[in-house]
Amino acid sequence: MIVIMKAGATPTQLTNVIAQIESDGCQAHVSRGEERTLVGIIGNGRPFDRERIEQMDGVEKTMPVLRPFKRASREFHPEDTSVTVGGITVGGPDVVVMAGPCAVESRERMLEIAHEAKDLGAKMLRGGAYKPRTSPYSFQGLGEEGLEILAEAREQTGLPVVTEIIQPELVPLVTSYADVLQVGARNMQNFALLHAVGKAQCPVLLKRGMMSTMEELLMAAEYILSHGNTQVMLCERGIRTLETYTRNTLDINAVPLLKHLTHLPVVVDPSHGTGKRELVEPVSRAAVAAGADGLIVELHTRPDEALSDGGQSLRPAEFRELMESVSRMAVAVGRNA
Amino acid sequence: MIVIMKAGATPTQLTNVIAQIESDGCQAHVSRGEERTLVGIIGNGRPFDRERIEQMDGVEKTMPVLRPFKRASREFHPEDTSVTVGGITVGGPDVVVMAGPCAVESRERMLEIAHEAKDLGAKMLRGGAYKPRTSPYSFQGLGEEGLEILAEAREQTGLPVVTEIIQPELVPLVTSYADVLQVGARNMQNFALLHAVGKAQCPVLLKRGMMSTMEELLMAAEYILSHGNTQVMLCERGIRTLETYTRNTLDINAVPLLKHLTHLPVVVDPSHGTGKRELVEPVSRAAVAAGADGLIVELHTRPDEALSDGGQSLRPAEFRELMESVSRMAVAVGRNA
Amino acid sequence: MIVIMKAGATPTQLTNVIAQIESDGCQAHVSRGEERTLVGIIGNGRPFDRERIEQMDGVEKTMPVLRPFKRASREFHPEDTSVTVGGITVGGPDVVVMAGPCAVESRERMLEIAHEAKDLGAKMLRGGAYKPRTSPYSFQGLGEEGLEILAEAREQTGLPVVTEIIQPELVPLVTSYADVLQVGARNMQNFALLHAVGKAQCPVLLKRGMMSTMEELLMAAEYILSHGNTQVMLCERGIRTLETYTRNTLDINAVPLLKHLTHLPVVVDPSHGTGKRELVEPVSRAAVAAGADGLIVELHTRPDEALSDGGQSLRPAEFRELMESVSRMAVAVGRNA
Amino acid sequence: MIVIMKAGATPTQLTNVIAQIESDGCQAHVSRGEERTLVGIIGNGRPFDRERIEQMDGVEKTMPVLRPFKRASREFHPEDTSVTVGGITVGGPDVVVMAGPCAVESRERMLEIAHEAKDLGAKMLRGGAYKPRTSPYSFQGLGEEGLEILAEAREQTGLPVVTEIIQPELVPLVTSYADVLQVGARNMQNFALLHAVGKAQCPVLLKRGMMSTMEELLMAAEYILSHGNTQVMLCERGIRTLETYTRNTLDINAVPLLKHLTHLPVVVDPSHGTGKRELVEPVSRAAVAAGADGLIVELHTRPDEALSDGGQSLRPAEFRELMESVSRMAVAVGRNA
């Protein structure tokens, strides 16, 4: 880290900064320019608390030299990590498609969708039993009953199940039914939840927060990794921008950038990433072209009756087309579909 | 709500939309323009599920006519709500200043700060025992020990205590020590937490999410209100923008706008709202000038040693000046300080 | 357009609104709900001034039913528009790649790059003679000398030239040398410039503003179209977000969304859209996969010596790889490369 | 500036970076850490081209130590600059209120408003003759006729006139009528215009771009200052955020931050900064409380008939109240009103 002193910093202020650095077990390296004095901090391997220095008198600002994440960093872990669930590997040569409804609405509908997903080539099943909704008056999910339905759908189709976890104390219950715990965008910085999920013996699909930077996403992954769970998949699901014609703006840069910054697999959610059914397929093509390891797509047999997100859910015929497109793209970038 | 049909919507699609509206117990009112057909929905008093319609074939978009919050709305509750804690009323004629460190760091420091806060005129004490931190390697708070220290500080100074709650299952524990539960910005849409807090018999300080709109803040308040807890104070604490010279951008418009939209009291956090010590006082003046009911300010006797947020914490001498400024402003807008 | 009256609007206020609508030659259609009265405006074919109504007493807000752009709209012009420059058609079956340096720096360097571009399969040449720079101390371009060099590069290679226009009065000069006028992101709402360019007999490449919505981009295109110039290509070049690891965030959703909203061709700039050399190729693949009609790419033979944007410019070997990738992608989506 | 080399940078890459720095007439100061090598650049007084280095092989990123603006910086010009126009000083002890319609609509209306402004205590007159409008179909201003009307209004009231300039070649014409050239938010980075205005002998009111950072605003001011015009006033007019209930979000932090970073006077536009009539007065109070040197407010005698921005224009009675509020606030912060 580098400390930039204010133009008028006094010698005493500089001495104090150096003393603070040394008391933290680091070395200070002073460099005097024409207009500013800089202090380089040579660390001791442990993360340094930037704020401690930044608030000292005479300090203008600090600038990090190293990235704040370690376990998630490709620099410290150059080889790709892959996550295998029920025989399906995310982060390997195959582009893995996960599909299903936004929410589990009923046993009948869920099983119907699960069979369609299976028949059309999806490799995992998604569906929410606990739904974080912006209105207290909207459908909040079926809870444990939804988990039971998901488990039945897995039994009938053989597809592993991805479902959202919204509360630390539900981890034991949800892991007893599901194969992958999804941490939703609104919970990406719910640190109590990240902690609980980090203690679980279950793969995690960590969705990027709606306004989060790459660094924040990777710090959230670092939370999970640092608590012992190394089976983390990252999911780009669109960020919030000023655009009003779409619900979110899928950040396509994130795909190759994440592949560069981290060894963790990268999944893309084109359904939330666009919020519009007609954009799901072209944006899925783009995601695979850019190097995504998987897609998580909303599929519904009767979207007009869906209790949430119907407008961005594909119908089976549309999903079939998407699978064909994705397949062509996967081949064009040298992967399997 | 108004439904706008696509330019080429078929009569069957229109019929389906009308049928759906009627099956939800509402009336449909069709209006045919030159280029578009509109359908007005005349409700039955219950909130209408917008997505259900939006996903139907032939529908271009829907537009809400009414705001989605009711209990938080001034329209349905014209008089100001005030929240009284330990004899201190927020939302009345007084501008209430809450002060204290970002985090409870030690018994000695907390008590020292608490006495300063009391002596300099603060009316409530703030301090975090559970800290949501972006890095798993940063100080995470003292937990229950911190709560005990806060309770001791209250005993010694008589100041009610505001502290953050980060997990639903901690509600019984935290309410056994604290006077006000603070829901932090990162948890504004942690619906499991809002639910738990809504069931508690304890006033809540609900901070606006870093990227949240007024409507989302009010919907979060609606969650708490709809679960039975009516003692909710809203807190504007700055939003995230492209600016790099400040940590957040305090949204001053939010103060009069919230006073217009809702009956709940409005508190401003100039410390997080700016992230820079030298901006705290001018922005506090602005907040009071704009009509804030209270301020929540970071105060530290030794900010250079603070474990978090030291750079935005006021020292006692600076806090004294702030109190004088706030007092002059309160008088100038016809309030007490 | 729909007018929503305030909850407490008086009959006189409603009467005034109706009178205003009728005085503008439109019809008002009143609809009284339980909680709000709405007034639908049935237009006379001319765009209606929303603000006029919105500011009237008793009006809560207005909601547009129709999109504000007409000439740019696919609804009013269902067939694709293509723009042909020097025998090269953008918006047809070919994916057209434009390449060249950010700025024309010297005759020697520009000609060297132009020949590389030509040899490696680019179909148009880009290069700035007038550079909008955020610092008055940065290189501002060679001006007319740069235009002369570009004309010479075209003569030698046969590639049509795209160059930026930054000032209305330069239109005659720039069109005397260049084949396509580029309106840069910072000038997307420089209406005096859009007016001037709209009067020119020269194709235009209109770049999306860094924080512009789709609607604003299409309204900027509408300016040009409404002044008589129909040869407009739109260019997605990344938007500004909170991300700090990239310079901009390429909005991939924009590609299929623009193809849906407008008949104009859509070009993508992966160089500015990412700002990082290593992301240019994967994001170019994504752009073509999503349906882009062309790419505009920064190419430099000696990026280490470039006077601007060197860090995002491809070297010839990297550009060759990009051309191969683009070609595979074009074929995979059924186009020519 | 500091250069951070990549983890795996080679000795040759480091040598090249040093050679580049020295060839630019600067000194390189190498510092080897455990994980990264840093190179400090000790400058020669001239601004250094950051991109040149950033694009070199082996370079991870560069970090500026000094701010990129000099003439606008308080560090290099510690005393406040004030701008005096027709006897009125902005940046001195008085809080100066400028008022008038968004656009000059007719001679009669403009004169009526000008007399109201004068009578109610405004010290300058605002009004646009050239209007940048997002739609080509909206009212674009009266042009020179508008300027003539403004000059007549000044003659009758004695109030100096502020009006917008949207095109470089109009500078001579507009300065022949107006007292202050306003550069609008959409033109803050129209560098050709900044250049022209920088050459003019006329005070400038430079509005912050809708998505601009403080640094970008100050770099735009630097353009004007560096071309010789030192009479620059900065204007905070709200930034664009995700909020939908207001048109813009006034950035109150900007006021004390600008006073800290620059010596130039700071004016606030609460009309555009909120876009809602009912918020103008509370936000004006906040602006003065935070230290603004002036306000520019939209005033209209018949806002229901205004051709633009009527919804945010104050009526005379509302403006009178605003003047009283502003006066109380000015006194409370030790200024004159």
C-alpha cells in the first residue's frame, strides 16, 4: 500500500504515520517528491488495515497496490477450479445449462417444468423455495414444501437442484434437500449468510450484487472460501443502470475479466441479466462466446401463470432454440455443449 | 394500473388480458387509441401483481398508477409519526443528534466516548457490536460483549443505545440490550431480517441501501410496518455514485422528498453520507436546513486508533462545533436543538 | 399519454387539464378510479409536450404511452436500414470490421497501420484528427493535417475513412476528406452538432453517450434523421458504471434491444467498451454473437508509443486473432465475416 | 505518478518503463516489494501522460499522486476567487440569487418575470435563448431574438443577464448581449465550446455534467482557465441517479468539497437539482447552509404555460418565500443575503 501525505503535512505527522506502520509489523519506505511525500508500506503478508492509516492527520489518501482477495485470486491459485455436482462439472470443457422456474409454485408445475428441462438438455434444475421479494405483499415462496418438491423433481429427472438460501439458520434445512446453495444478488453482502454458507459442505452459486464491482463480488467469494468452503461458482446476473427498457444490464465484460482475476467458474444468468424474454437467447449466445462456463435460465411451461418473473421466462419451444444456439456457440469457441 | 398493449396485439390477446384481470377480482377498462390499446385496471383494494400481466402475450408494458407502499405512505396516514426512545422523541420539534463510534472497540474507549457524547449534547448513543465488513479479514465487532459495553454506557450516561442487527436470530439478544435496532444499508433488502425486526417490540432505524431508490426504502419500511412494528425511523446515509473524492454522496433531496411521501421520521447520517471528516459539519447543517428530524454522527476520542471508519469520525472538539452549527440551523428553521 | 391527477385534485384542476389538452388539438379521455382520476390523451399525430401538462396544478405525473422517437423506430419503419460506404455495407449480411488508431499521430504511423488493417481484413479505417480529451494538456489531434493523412491512407488502401467531428462548423471540412462522420460519446447530446451532421450528405456513426439510455441514443439519432440525413449507424461503446477494473462496461443487451427498437445498423466498439486489450477479443466475439452488424476496433502497430488509448489498442498479431474469432462467430450466427 | 508493475514483469519490461519515463524528462524511482515492483515518477513540472505508461508491457496500472488540475486548484491558488458582474460579486460575503425562466418565451413574459425577479430580490437574471432539448420536436429557443429580449430586460431592471451558449461560433453574438455565459450540463465536456468560452472576455457559469465527477468538472474549468478566462463560476445542478421520484439528485457534498478543492465560486441550481417545485425551497436552504455562494433558480409568472421546465419553476409567491428562507440561512452561516 502507498500512503500519500498532504502537501502541507508536518514532519511529526509523517513520523506518526511511520510509527503506525511499524507498530503493525510492516516497514515504511519514504519517498519525497517535489510536491508530495509518499510512504510505501512493505507488508508482512497479512492484509493491512487501510482505514487506520487513512484517518491519520497529514494523510491525503492511500492507494492499495495488491488486490484485497487472496483465496479467490488467480494470482495465488493459477489453475482453474471446477465444481462438480451430481456428476456435472461446471468450469470444465462443457457449457452447463441450468434451467427451471423462478419460484417453485406447485408440485405439478414444477415436475412438468423439470421434465421439460431434462428433455431439452438442461443439466441442472433451478427453482426458488424462499423468495426475496421487494414487496411484503408478493408471493414469498413455498418454503420447506418447495424444497420437498425440488427433491422429488431431482429424483424423477436425475438433475441436481440449485436453490436460494436467504437466512443463515436455514442452511441445514436447505442443504438437506438441495445440491447447490444459491446466494442471491441482494444477499451478496449479507455477511452472516456468507459465513454460514462458508461453513456448509455444499457447492455455492454466488450471484453478483446488483450494484457490485468485481472486487466486491470476489471479496464476497473470499468470505465463503475463507470459512472453508471451496466449491464456489460466481454468477453474473446483470447490474442496475439508468436503462429503463431492460430490467438489468448484463455485464459481458465481467465474464472474461473474472476468468482473468479468479480461478472460480463463471455462470451467466441471461434471464435476470436482461429481464426480457426476447433478449435471453441473443445474450446467452454472447455469454458463451465470451467464455462463460454455464448459464442459468428461467424456464416455465406456462409463463402467463407464473407467480414471479414470468416475463423473462422462456417457454419450452424458446428454450429448445436457446439450447441449439448455445450449442453452436460452444462449438465455435472450442467447448462442448 | 394501466396495461399498454403492443401495436400489433390481437383481439384474443386483449381478451386474455381482460380475463386475467377479472379473474383477479378487478375490473378492466379498455381504451382504444390510434396506435395502442390501453386497459385500465380498477382494483379491489388489494395490491395487484404487475408481473402476472406484464408477461402476457400482446402486452407491451404496464404502468402503476398508485405507489406500492401503503402503511408507510403519508397519503394513507397524513399525520407525522414520531418515535420516542427513553424519553427522546425523533420526529417532533427537536432535532435529535445520535453519536458514538462506528464500532464498539473496548469498554474503556466506549465509555470515554459515551461520556463525551453526553457532555456535548448528544441525545442517543450509537456503536456497532456486530459489524458487516466487506473483507473477511477486517474487525467484525465484539458481538455480545459489545452489547454489554453499550448497556453499561447507557447506564452511566442515560443515553438510549442504537446498534446494528445483522441476522434474524440475533433479534432477541440485541433487543435485550439495545433501545433501537439499526438495519444497515447492506441489509435494507435482507427480507428475512426485515421480517424479524418487524416482529420485534423495539424501534428501528432503517438505513437506505447504497443504491436504493426512495420507493425501495419505503417498501423496506413497509415490510417492517406490515409485520406489526410501527416504530420505524428512516435514515438517509448517502448513495453510491461515480464520485471518487467522497465515499458516498449524501442525497439531500431525500429529506424533503421523504417528508412528503411518508409520515415516518427522517434521520441523516453525514458521516457515512460523505466519508470525509471535513465534510461532516457542512453537510449536517444542510441536512437540518432541509428538514431532517435527527442526525447520526460518528464520534471518536481517538480516531487514529479506530478499528473502522476513523477517517470520517469527528473528534470531540469537532463534534462540539457541529452541535453549535446544528443548533443555529435548527433555530433558523424553527426547531429546537 | 396518460395524465394521473393527484389524490386531492379539484374539479377545476381537472377541467384545466382537459382544456389544455384540447387547446393542443387533442382529445381528453377521463377515467375515474377509486383513488385517482386519470386522463388519457388521444393525440393528433404530432408529438405532445409532456412537460406542459406535468406542471399543471393537480397533476401528479404523466406517463408516455408511445415512444418519443419516430423516424428511428422500427415500428414505423419495419425493414432494416443499411448504410453503404465505398462499396461496404453495414447492416447487411456481412459483419464489418473498422480498425485503426485512436488518433492520427503521424503520416508514417497512420499509413503503416492502414496497411496492416487492410492486410488483416478490416473493411474501413478509423482514426481521429480532432480528439476530445478530458485534459487541456493532452494531445488534441493533428486537425486538418490529420484529415489529409487519412485521405492518403484511403487512397493507398482503398478503405473508407471514419473520423470524429467535434464542432458544427467543421462539418464541411471534415466531409471533404472523410467517408463517415463519427459523433463521439461526449457529443451525443451536443444538439448543435447533431443538427449540423443531420444537414450533411455523409453517413454518420453515432456513438452512445457514456451514461445514455437507449431512448436518449435513439432521440439523438432522431435529431440527425429529422434534419434529413438518413444514413445513421448506431454504436454501442460501453457505459460508465461503478466498476474500477475496466474503463467502461460494454452493454451487450443494447445490441439485440436496438435491433428490436430501431431499423438502423448497430456497431460495437469493444476497445472503448472495455478499455483493456485483453478483453477486446472475447467481448468482440460476444458482440457478434449477440447480433452486431459491425465492430470498430483500435489497432496500433506500436501501442507503447501511442499518444492516446494505447492500452486498449490491439497489436497486429492480436488483431489477426480477433479477425479469426469474429469470422467463426459470424458463421455460427449465420452471417458473413 | 506511481507505476505498479505486474507480478510477473520481466527486467526488460521494467527497463523499458524507466527509459520511457526518462525520455519524457522525468526521473524514475524504483521500489521492489515482496510481490510487486513499483516505479515512482518524479516529474518535471509538466503534466505527465499516464496512458503512455499504462499501455506498456509489464505494467499493471498507474496511480496518480497529484490531481490533474492546477489552475483550478486551491492548492496552487489558496485564496478565494470571486467573480463580479455588473457590480454583483459571486464568491464574496453575499449569497447571490439568480432567477428567471428556463427559456425566454416571449418579450412580454420575460419582462414580466424580470420585474418580479428584481422586486423580490434576485441579483441576476437567467433565461435561455438557445435551448438544448433532448427531442428535436421540442421548443429550441428564440435564438437572437431571445438575446435581444434579455438585453431589454436588463435595461429595464438593471439585473445582469446569464444565458446559455451551445455552440462555439455563437460566442461573439451571445457575449454582445449577455453578461455571463452559461455552459450547460450536456456541454460540460464539449471541449470545442470550452475552448471558445476560454478565449472570451466574459464570466462563465460552468454547470456540472449530469454524470460528472468533481475531477471532471474541475478539468472542464481548467480548460477555460488555461485558455485565459479566469472568471469561472462552478454550478452544481444535480446528478443523475437511479431515483425516479426526482429528475436529478442534488449533490450537496459537492458544495463543501468544491470549496475545499478549488478557489472558484460555487453556485447551486436547486431547480434542475430536484426537478420538483416543492423541493426547491428546502434544498435551497440546504445549499446555503452547506456554503454555496449563490443560487440559480427558475422563476415563472405562469408556469402552467411555460414551454419548458414549468414543473420545477417557482411562482412569485413561492420565490418570495425562498428568498426569505435563503436570507435566514445566510445569516445563520454568517453571510449576507
